[in-house]
Amino acid sequence: MIEAARGAPNPTGPVRWFIRAVEDGIELRTVVRRWSVADELSARTVRVSGGAALRNARLAVAVQGRRPLLTFPPEAGLLAVLRAGASAAPQGEERLLYAVLSAGARETAGTSPAAHDVAVRTLLRRAAEAEACWLRELPERPAGLARDSTWPAAAVGPASRTGALVVLLGAEGPGPAADLRLGQALQSVRLTSMALGLRPEVRAAPVPVGVLPHSLRPRLPSGGSLAVLELSPG
């Protein structure tokens, strides 16, 4: 669980998340206690990336034949507690995503599918919805967004911008909970896209609403947490 969690991105600098072992599980904490609920961008970035660590650790629990049990105790500095629950056979999708996580990328034969294929978009949307989030396609990458250095680029093959799919990923609800849920969904979408042979690059997580197209903003739920992800053919 700890090894898988540490495979997730962690912001550079003094404000980071860290893992502490507990009985039959792990705790996800922040080095600055008040930042488990703070609204500063750095604090939110820690929570989103910490959510990715939780998703990795959940996969590690599942492939060991246990059900992951995730709780969110109201303690300053404590983001979440993950424990191994009852015995349960891992699902095929859990095995695949954990294999992608372990290998860094799944070797695919031939050409990867087009990012805009209906089947690809359906699988990516399902990955987000499984984490109680939503995914929408954007007509283009919002201006001014370079690749988020917190999230490493996944090299499945030679980088290609042709046919790239830009998506907006969102989690509704209060800030701290939404950030953690967004991070888990973002990691699920990243791993799913890598399993499909695509190259995912996070442009911003979380992303300010102000950088999004004006035509899109009125249709967005108030509150919550957003991320922009670009998927290119490998």
C-alpha cells in the first residue's frame, strides 16, 4: 500500500503529503496540518495529488484480495485513512490498472486507438464516474495552461499532438472532499488512458474556473474541484 501510494505525484517544496502506517492500513497526512482544509492553491494541490496516492493504494489493496476501506476522520492534518477490509477477489479492471501502475505503461501492439473514439471516451468517462466525478470533452486546451509539473508525463510512445483529446474532470462538493475525490478520479483516468495506449498529460489540477472558456462556465456546478487533462495518441 505504501509503495503504491508513493508512486503518485507529490508537490515539490515544503507543503506535501506523506504516508504513515497504522494497523492494517495507512494514513494520508499533510506536513502542514491546517492545509488539510485550507483554500490556498498549494493546499488544494496537495489534496488532489494525495487523492491520486489513495487511488494507487486502493488498487494495491484490491489486487491482494482485500476490499479497500476508506474513511475521512475530522482531524487536522489527516486527509484519509485506508485499511484492508474483507477478502474479495480482485476485478479484472483492478488487475489491469495495477499492472499499468507497476509497469509505468502497458505495452501495446500496433497503433494506439484514436483518443476521440467513442469507445475510448466511454471508458474514460466511466473511470471518472466510478469515483463519483464527471468528465467532459473540451474543444481545445484552455489558453495559458502548460503541463502541470506536479504530474509527470506518461510516455507510452513518441509524443504526438495530432488528434489529442482535451477533457475537463470535475468533482462536486466541499473543497477538501472534492479535491481528494478529484485526485482519485484523475489517477483512474490517467491509468485507464495509459492502458489504452494513450499519453496523458495533466495541464492543471486543480484548475481555476477563470481559465476555462466563457461558454462553458455557466454550465459548471458551483463549488467543487476541476482538472484539465490532455490525452494524445502514443
